[in-house]
Amino acid sequence: MSVYQIKEIKQKDNYSFSILWTDGKAVDYRLSDLQKLCPCANCVDESTGERKNNPDLVDEQVRAVKVQSVGRYAVRITFTSGCSLGIYSFEDLRRYFT
Amino acid sequence: MPLPMFGLKNESAAGGKPVHTIAIASGKGGVGKSTVAVNLALALKRQGLRVGLMDTDIYGPSIRKMLPEDRMPGQKGDRLSPALSRGIRLMSMAYFRQENEASVIRAPIANGVISQFIHQVDWGELDCQIIDFPPGTGDIQLTLAQQANITGAVMVTTPQEIALMDVKKSMHLFDQVKIPVLGIIENMSGLQSGGETVYPFGKGGGKRLAREGGVPYLGEIPIDPLLCQKSDRGESIFEEEGPSTSAFLAIAERIQEQLKGLSELGVGAFEMQWQEMGE
């Protein structure tokens, strides 16, 4: 069971959003950083875990169409680049962005 | 400094969404999930809560038999209104099939039906929505876990090892999707016979599972002929006193305590549409 839940989520600017977690920690997330870590099957080889998308080619100005919850454990981001399959778990959002 | 929320559609604040959504699950079939779901709903209703009950067993819905409707569900455009039985709002596949007609449908269609139950039913104001899960840990269970904004899961087991094994798998599913397990109910616990209690399915399995899983033990429900008879006739066990009546009321109270004790629930289900903002 994840210790943390999202208490509040806000768009910060055109390229990032911020999350206030239930433990009081506030973290900003830039969309380009998130897409570099996209966990979807198009971006990561499911069998080897090897990254298939080149993080250097991710547009630093990438935006989102929407950010939505997935149950009580993750968020799904629809990027303007077309990628929309990645499910970012709360644990990963806390682990990679502190 | 973050700017104000834009386009945040918080479903739980949008009206008509329940305060708490409780999954009644097991992993194993035949342990009495639907019986527990129905009688917990009646017990919570009796304790003053506004209760809804969603039967998500598309292939073997049985809630309608136990809770015959006072009012059938309705449809207006793409919106559905729930059925009503004893003051409990209900939705089930049983309303869309003849009693002995099977739902011969593949998983994507079944998932579509579940999504409709979650998103297209106008439940009205509810304090508590109970979702009767189908057995297993597959596609439908995952859809429910991802879309139904479940507050917590109540696991139902019978005392024997073979049931505990499947319940553990179901608990693992809830752990994977970060839905807290509110506790374990042991159903078909013991039978009063000739002044003594006999345990045809073994003794203490539910307590042991709760101890091993580090989750609360919510109580046991005895094998009660009255419960069986009343369920088959579509009558409420709460019309008269019996061993299972007091058990359900006590368990409903413990569930309410568990819900109060949950740490902050967070924002719940949301969808944030991206907005153009100044550079």
C-alpha cells in the first residue's frame, strides 16, 4: 500500500505541474522529464527493461493534453507528442522526483 | 508559486459520487461475497447510511435474487438510474438478462458494461457504495481498481485453506493497485448444532489470514439456515434476530471504524485538462 496519495494537483505553467502529497511534500514535475522516463511498452522493452525511446530526442517544450488519475496508485499523462500509454505510479513519482 | 487549478474535474466533488466505495472481494468463488455484500449494505443502511450496491459479477449476478427491486432501473439517453430495493440503490447485469439466460460475452464487452456501471449511472448522493466483485484477479477486477475510485477492500473468505490461498492472491492484487484492505470477514464460520458449535470448514482460518496479512479481522458470520432461507426468498434477515444478523451489524460498525481510521484519502479520481498559460 502506497504511503502517499495526491492531496492537490495543479498545472504550474505550460510545461509542468505540481503535486502536493498527503505527507505535505510539494513536488514540481516537468513534462519533458516525465516523458524521458515514460514506462509504456512503446518506450521500454517489456522483456529486457531496456529503454527504446531516446531521452535526448524528447522535446523540452512538450506539453500535456490531460493528466488523469489511475485508481489510487498512479497518473496517466497524455502528451502532445502523442504518447499516452505510460502509467506513472505514485511510488515512481516520489522516487525519481524529490 | 503554482497557479490555480484549471480544468480539474474531481469526480468525487462533482456530485453524485459516494463518500466511500468499498470493494467486497475474495478471489475465490462460492465463499459468499454477494451474500456478504447484500447484508452489509442492509446493515449499513440500518445504521443510517445512504447505500448503493453495484453487482459487477457480469457472468453470475445474484444480487437481484436476494434484493428484489421495488423500482426497476431507468434509462434516459446514455444515463442510467439505479434500481431501488429496501432503500438501497442497485445496479446489476441481472436487470438486462432473463434469470436463466447466460451473459455470453467476451471480456472487452464485459469491461464496457463495468465502465458504464461506474461512469453512466446516476447514483445520487451516497455515503457508501458497495461493489460486489466477481471472483478472480483478472481484467474486470483491474478495470474496477483503476476506474471505480475504491476507498478500501473487504476480503471475504471461508475458513478452509483452499479459500485462503485464493484470498491471498486477491489481497496481492489490491496491494499492487494500492487499495487498502479494510479487513477480513470469515464467512460460513461455524454451525450451531445440538447446543454446540461445529466447524465443518475448519476453524480460525480468517483470523490466521488477517494476522499473516497484517490487516484487521472484521469478524465471522456463522452458517445460519435463516440467512440461506431469507436470501433465497429475497427477504431481509434484519426483520428478525438471528446469529448472522448481529454478526453483520457488528462487522458493519467495524468497517465504519476502519473507514474513519484511514489516513488522508487524497484528491481521489481526477482529470486535469491542460490549459494554455502565459509564458
